[in-house]
Amino acid sequence: MELIEASYLIIAPPLEQDYPSFVTLSGEGRRSLIAPAPAEFRYRVTVPPRAVMTFAIGMALAPGRSNDEALPGSRMKFTVRAGEDIPDNVVFEREIHVARRDQWIEQTVDLSAWSGRAVNLVFQTSFPGAEGDELAALVGVFAEPVIHDRARYRKSRGVVVISIDTLRRDHVSLYGYPRRTTPGLERLAEDAVVFDDAVSTSSWTLPAHASLFTSQYPSVHGAVNMDVGLSPSWPSLPQLFQGEGFVTQAFVTHTYLARDYGFAEGFDRHRYLEQSRAEEVTDRAIEFLSAFGDQDFFLFVHYYDPHWHYDPPPPFDTMFDAKYEGEASGIWWDFKEQRADSIDAADYRHILALYDGEIRYTDEHVERLLQEMKRLGNYGDSLIVVTSDHGEEFLEHGSWEHQKTLYDEQLRVPLVIKYPGNVAGGTTVEDQVSLIDVAPTILSALSLPAPGGLSGRDLRDGSATRREVWSETEHTLDGSQKYSLRLGARGRKAIFTRRAEALEIDLFQLKDDPGELTPMSDEEARRAFASQLEAFLDDAVEAREGVGASPAVELDEDQLERLRALGYVR
């Protein structure tokens, strides 16, 4: 038995094993007890008060064996027994079909019946009713069996950053939307600070999340198109927390946040749950909290559901448009050619209702995650951020979806921050803020050192105001680069379009034209904004001096096909 620290115990694999003690399944490596069936390992442990044991089980190919050698219909049984003298109490038993090999399957076992006592724990694997050498192609794995004292969960420092992809601010009931799309966020807001005018740095996933992690604008961090990823040269939130000894975990659901694009950097564990629904993502996050909630942890949770296609599960699919009898769906390929002057009004309302249903469904599972933190005891002293990478367009400017433009329906996002101890809970900040402000705010709130050169500011400093917020995209249909400079919800906003040497500027007064429908005629103002863009781009070049190039990303044909199905590749 290896004592890691007073708060928990980890059972170490025997040194004499012929198999490695670090196993990788589904691209995620873990320290493991490896048990080629049939096998049995015994340990003597003292069980702490309020004890619970967490571990994962899985099946891996034995060294030198191939998938073809694994018996197709076989199952492996995993058993854990406990007892003070004779370990005759089965505390866990599960059979796993060979088809589920190469997967981690998380488990939690209550050991409170033996609290305060020394017991024998036995870990066993077997193939029920099977014999033969062909079974030796697979080995059972118990990964990181840890005994926790639940009383310690209240003493850890936790940071949870939740990103709800494609969540448009003005469809969030917390911000006054008439449909009750986010009752969970409304309840969180009672303990948190709500930022009324939060602006993303981009209108699509990759550059916006890179800004969230690095506190740099896209022109600086360089992750600006699907051919490049996030350079590890930029200190990111997970790297910084990992360096401070926090356990770091990510659950992501989009290709642009996967390992290929550099977003695994700094995470002890990075799980890509491709387009998984919010229920599964929350299940995985709860499993992590159960296993690591008594340590300092940084958890990033990315929900994909409000992103097109809009197909929420029941009852959310009919929650906001129960009487609709038409044939419109929320599948992007079905409505992408519809235009404002041709789409049926009832069909349009139904598409919006499906999007809102996705938001309500996701909100329910975000709240479930927060309720689990309360049950474990680490909610109150944790810092929790809920935000989005960008919004969505519904024909306001002649198109659907996002990424191609920089109007406010794509840039304004929710931002809710619950500080440790619920400090300033129930308050609202009306000043304009940016996603680049999130990282320095988190670091400051936990009294952790921030690296030099961050572009964001600490949002807890009420005297600091952000008059200017920049946003960018080059994921446009015509290959142009777009930038926007926004001077607050009631100020002016310029949208720049660069094509080769040509520069077009659309200028809006948001106080009088919040929908950005009528560009202003003010040549002097255009010249002034053009000078600000030139200075912004010069500063970006200077900031990137000496920084390694953004890593090239080459997606395989399967990955490209999935992006085509989503409309990213055309």
C-alpha cells in the first residue's frame, strides 16, 4: 500500500508484474493494477471515516497479442471483495463484454461499513465459463483504485470551467429571454456574479476557446483556422494549474478542442467525447469529481448540444413549440438554404424552439453537475465559470449558424462566475468584458501567480473598465479576414473586412441600432477606427515575437467528413 497523502490512499500494483503499470485505453493513460484473468491481488488497508473507493475497469490486449486473438463472445468478470479477516463480502462485481475493450469504465464503491477498521481487499478477474489460451489475449485492468474520506472533499480547492458551445446570450432566460431556458443558471446566479455584457473574441470554437485558456486575442495566440492548433508556447489555464499541483481534467465534445488542436496540453486527463450529449458529459464529470474531488482540481467541461443540429431529446424537443405540426427539423442541412423572405413563419419559430430546447436540456445537466458538487461538499469553496465560445445567427443578417460574421448575435455570450465562498453572489456587472478576462480572474481569485503578458484583466477589480473589445474570424465564405472593435453595448462598433489590400469598414451605433442593421456614414470615424485596427495588428505581431509557430494540423479523411457533415468544410 502506498500512502500518497492523508486525504486518500492509492493501492499500488505489485512490482513483480510482467505488465506495465501504466495503461492507455481510448487514448487516456492511467496508473493501473493489471490482472490477466484469472488473477487475484490482496491488500491490507485501513479504511478512513466516510470511506468510498473509486477506480476504473477495462480490458486491454496483452503484450504481443492482436485483436484477432480476442475471443469474440467472451466476457470478463471484475470482482472486489472485502473483509476484516476473510474477504468474503462482495462489494463490487461486473461482467464486461469483450466488445467494450479499450474503454475505461468508472466505478464507485461505498466502503463506509468498514470505516475505521483494517480490512483485506481482494481484486479479482476471471472469464466466466471459459477456458483456453485464446483468452490470454486480453488482460483485465483496475485503474487507480483510490480510497477516499468524503469528509476531506470540503477541504480541496476546485476550479470548474463550463463552456456551453453556441449559447447565444439573448436566448438565456437569466438575461431576460421570455422562455425559461436556463432555470439552473438562474439558481447559480444567486451565488455568483453575472456579467451582463460579455463578448467573445471570435465567432467560432477554436479561436474563442484558445483565448479563454490563454488570455490572448486570436491574432496573438494564432489558432485562427482549422489548419493550425494552439501553440504550447502560450501558458494556458490547465498548464498553470497543473504546475501548481492541481489534478487537471477535460471533457470535450468538438474536434477543435481535441488533442489534434493542442487542447490536451496541461491536462492530466483529456477525454474527447465526440458530440456526446450533455447527460453523458455530466456523467463523466461527476465520475471525475467522485474520484478526485478531495484533491485540488481544475475541471474543464465542454457541452456541444446547442450547436447545430438542433435535435434535443424528449421532452425538450416539444417544450417550447408543442403544437407545431409542420415538417421543419433542426438539421442544418434541411434549413440552411432557407432565407428570411421565403421560410414559413411557423417553421422558423419551430427551429428556434428546438435550439431553445437544446439550451434547456443542457442547463438541466449543468445544474445536475453543480448539485453533485454540493452533495460532495466542494461546491461552496470552488470557483465555477459558466460561459460560451460564441452565439448563433438566425437570419438576422441573412444567414444561419456562426463563424462567418462578427455581429453581436454571434459575439455576445453569457458569463457567470461563482467565486470561492460565493463572494459577491447575486450581483451583476454591466460593464463590457471579454473572454480574455476569464483566465486572469480565475488565477487572481485563487491567489495563484499569473504569467506576464496576459491581455485580460482581473474582473474582480471594479475600477478597471474595458472600453474596447476586439473579435476576429477568418473562417469566412469568401476567404476574407474580419475584425470587430466594440466600445460597449451603448457605444460604437466597427466591423472590418480585409481582402488582399482592400479594407471595408461597417460602423454602427449600438445604442440606437442594437441589431446592427444600418451602417453609419461617418468617414472621419472610419479613418479613426482604421488606425486602431492597424495598431492592434502591429501589437499582435510584436506580442508573437519569439513565440513558436502554431502547430500544423492535418485531419484524416474521417475527421474531415465529420466536419463536412457539420458544415465547417464545404
